[in-house]
Amino acid sequence: MRENKDVRKRLFSLLPLFAGLALLAAAQDKKPEDKKPEADTASAAEVKPLPVSLGELSVSLEGLVNRVRPAVVQIFSTGYATADESDSGNTAALLSRQRSTGSGIVLSEDGFIVTNAHVVEGARRIQVRLSVARRNGRTATFEPEVKLLEAKLIGMDREMDVAVVKIDRTGLAHLPLGNSDAVRQGELVMAFGNPRGLEGSVSMGIVSSTSREIHPDDFLAYIQTDAPINPGNSGGPLIDSQGRVVGINTFILSESGGSEGLGFAIPSNIVGTVYTQLRKEGHVHRGRIGISVQTISPALAEGLDLARDWGVLVGDVTPDGPADKAGVKAGDMVLSANGRTMRNARQLESYIYRSPMKAKITLEVRRDKNDLSIDVPVIDSVDDPQRFADMVNPEDNLVPRLGILAIGIDKTLAAMLPGLRNSYGVVVAAGSSATDFTSGTGLQPGDVIYSVNQAPVGTVEALRKKVDEFKPGDEVAMQIERSGKLMFVAVEIE
């Protein structure tokens, strides 16, 4: 009995804390800037007043879980991934077979699901497991469906680590994307997913940071949370008190391999941008204007005699790029973009990245104590050449004597590589050290091979047959296109 009294006493001592958190969250939810962005998703959560007692808090959390859980799925992927660097000298080990599991979020009633790109990277087969709700009054339990559903990869963005898959099912429970710009430090959040394969797990915590940069040169800032996240949570939602997705759980920082309260989620506004483009076009446009920027520090401000010791400084301007043609100069201090104050380089880079292609960004810059307004058009940046590794497998695409995996150009591939000099050729998707990737003197991922010793090659099979004519150790001259330029490279035959 003494133990029970002590437990009750400890619970009641926590009551003011829970009540305070609930009241703070309720006040925050009433802020006018917390607007739901436009999204191609219907709301799966009703706005309800938050509790002010421990019992009401528990009931409210149960209701939130019941609304969210049916839209969180388990994802199984089987396929190939690029081999580790330790295996790079082994041509047979260019790709290794891998099986992985993660989580996903249903964003539409007709089966579009968003997850992390690393969950389905290199997958040749993707399967999804849904949950079935069993209700008894207000209580609901969830059981995984026995049958796995086949899923199709719609597209992925490696840089943002976001992928979209589709299952053939309608009438699905789905979740709305919230406004991650309105998330506040200390806000209550819940993480859903399948950690370590434990289907349908949920944990609770707070937002530790709303804009966490893991590396100084990253333009993506993550939402940091102390809600327990473990391997297998990847791709699952970070949910706010209204049942909206404010982020996708992506990775943890941990010395032990388990959760240490350092979990990170991709903000929902970034997710929404990538999701919309992948669903519509199958790939993502990366906006750029042709400038390199850096965050102003007090030392830079003093040395360059700048008006303030914070903000964004233009470090370089790409010759003949959009910014150069519009009149932007190295050394300009960017005050705002389309009227929005830019406090650091990451903020400006992220804003440009998310801008529609062919749109114009009005930059307010300060140059020699004069303020200027410059309109700069946004253009599409070059896609990551590593994306081709997701389209190959050893059975069909291996060219063993070159140590590469290659893809013949067809209509689909040509659309991903606009402006090619020729309508034929073979694209290098991945390779080993035999191709001299590290020195930059041989073939590189993304190169388009047009000929071998002046003999044109238009398919992977034609490339294999041509290189089979040479002895090990022979060197051949290949004409390739790299980043829009034609060149010749010498490659040794294995």
C-alpha cells in the first residue's frame, strides 16, 4: 500500500507540469501564424481543446493515437545498394543485396505514401503493411494486416531524403501536413513508426530545436526532438497536438545505437514541396540563381566594414548565371528575398530551393551603403548523378570489364537529362575504383558514353561487346558528355 501511495503522490506532483504544458500548447495553437498550408491531403484530425488534468491528458493522447495510427504504415524494401568503399575494388561487389524496413505516412486516400529515400534506396521490390483498427467503445487496438501490399516507387529526392511510393488501395485514412514554420521550441510532439521492426510504436516528447543545422554547409535545418526515435522509425511522422504531420523522423545522433534524446525530423514544409513535385513529375526541381552565400559573422562584418554583424553575404556569383546577368555582385549583403528578411545563408538557400522554376526572386541588397532591388529568375539545378544507382541491378546493367553499372538512354532517361548532345548513349550509374572515380581522370557517375575508340555505343549490350574485344590492361579512348561538355577519357580494360 505504501508503494501505491508513493506512486499516486508522484503522479499528482507531476499534474501541474502536465497542466502547464497543455495550457502552453493550447495558447500556442491559437496563434494566427499557425496556418495550415495548402496540401493535397484531407484532414484526419479534429481540433479539440487540450486537457488541463492528467486524466484528460491521457484520454486526449489516446484519441490522438487512434486518429493517427491508421495512416502510419510499415515499409519493407528489398534490392541493391552501392557497396561499401572497402569492397570498391571488387567488381562483383559493386552492388550488394539489402533488405530494410522503415515507416511511411499515408498522405492521400488513394494510396500515396511518403517516407525517407534511404528506406527504399536501391529497392527492386517495395511492400507496405497497413494496420487494421479493432474498436471496443472508445478504445481501439490496431493489428497489422496479414497481407503485404505491393508498392510502386513514384520518385525520390536523395538530397532531401524524401521518397513517395504508391499502393493500389482507396479509401485510406490519411494525415494532413502541418506548417513546420509555426512549430515552437518546447511544443509537445509524438513520434510514430516501427522502431526495430516493432510495428505501430508511439513515443512522446517535446521539440528541442526548431531549426537544427547538423553540418555548417547544410541548407536543410531539421526539427530536433527528444521523443524517443530508433532505427525503423525512419519515414514515420512527427505529430503535433492537432494530429498534423510537422516532420518526417529521419535519423538520430547516438553513441549507443539507441535513442539518446537526439532525434531529427525533416520539416513538413520541405516534405510538402518534395512530395508535390514527386507525385506530379516523378522528380524534384532544385531552384538556384547562381550565387554562393555565407552567413555574416562579427569578424566578417568588422573586416569588411558591413552595416551589421548578422545576415547573408554573397561570396561568389556564377559567371553568366541568372544572378550575374541580373547584376548581383560578390560582396553584396542580402537584406531580404521577396520581402522576407534573410538572417543566415541556410535560410536564403532553402528559400531559393523551394521557389518555383522560372519564378523571380526580388533580392534587396546593400552595396557600398546603397540599397538596391534586383529581380533574379530561378532556374533548375543539375540533379544528383548518384540517383541513377537506384535504377540499376547487376543482372542487367553490369559492365564487368569497365567496373561500372550502366543504363542505355531511352525516353525516360532522356527526360531526366535534358539538353544532351546526342539521342543515344550509355549513362554511368555506379562503379568501382577500377574506373578511377576518385582521381576524376576516368569515368564518373552521370557521364554519358557515346563511343569507344570512335565506335558508337547506344546500349549496355553494345558497350559490353565492344570492350570484350580488348585484352586486360588495354586502354581505350571514350568520348563522353559530362556536365554538358564533350570530352575524351582514357579507361583501362580489366
